[in-house]
Amino acid sequence: MLDFARSKEQLFEKYNTSYEGLSSQEARRRLNDFGTNEIASAQKKNYLKGDKTRDRCKKR
């Protein structure tokens, strides 16, 4: 069964949570298993150095 078709109670049980949120123990387990909820910073593109794909798009 897809999640959108489940009741709240079924989802709470499936994801080991409750209406009040995660227990401290479950939060620690997820932090240990999955790490912090952070987005890794992407390397910024330096437009002053030039773009190699631009060379392929030159007019003929």
C-alpha cells in the first residue's frame, strides 16, 4: 500500500513516530544512522575562468 492511502496511525507505526514527533531515542538512532540533516555545499562555478561547454557551442 502506498503511504498516501495509509491512515495516520499506520504511518506513525511504519515510521516509528507519533503525533508528538520522534522520541529522543528514535531521534538519536536516526542521527547515528543517517547523520545530520544538512545540505552539502556545492562547489561554486567560476564564470570568470570560462566554461568548456561554451567552446562546443561556438557558431561555425
